[in-house]
Amino acid sequence: MDEDTELLRSPDPEAFGRFYPRHLDGHGVVARRVRRPDLTFDVVAETFGRALKHRARYDPRRGPAIAWLLQIARNLVIDGRPRTA
């Protein structure tokens, strides 16, 4: 089991606090899609909020944690596009 999987599956609430900074750099991908700093911040915050809430759903067999996070962000951008365009 890799470190991301261990952090996401841990019952220790501080484990997600260690997971978060490992993947915060992914915000650049979100920024290129959203193109508005205020919305980028909101999407990144909501992405990590959903990841925390649904961390038990992460399946490392389907890809690395960063791919899972970017999929969450992508879904948020697509779902929010009509409201933010």
C-alpha cells in the first residue's frame, strides 16, 4: 500500500492533513481550466472537502491519488460551468 492510500484510509483525522499538502500543487491544473483565481480557490477547496468526505471511495487500483483528486475537480468544474460561465 502506498503512502497516499495509507493516509486516505487512516482513521486518524490528522492523516488527511498530511495528504493535503502533498497534492495541493495540482491546483495549477484547475487554474488552467477555470481561468478565474476566485473560482480556482473555490474548486480546489471543494475538491479537498469532497476528497475528505469520500476518502473511503478512493481505489488505488484505478490510479494514483492525484488522478482521483483531478477527477473530482473536473466534475466540479463541469457541474459548475452553467452557474459560473
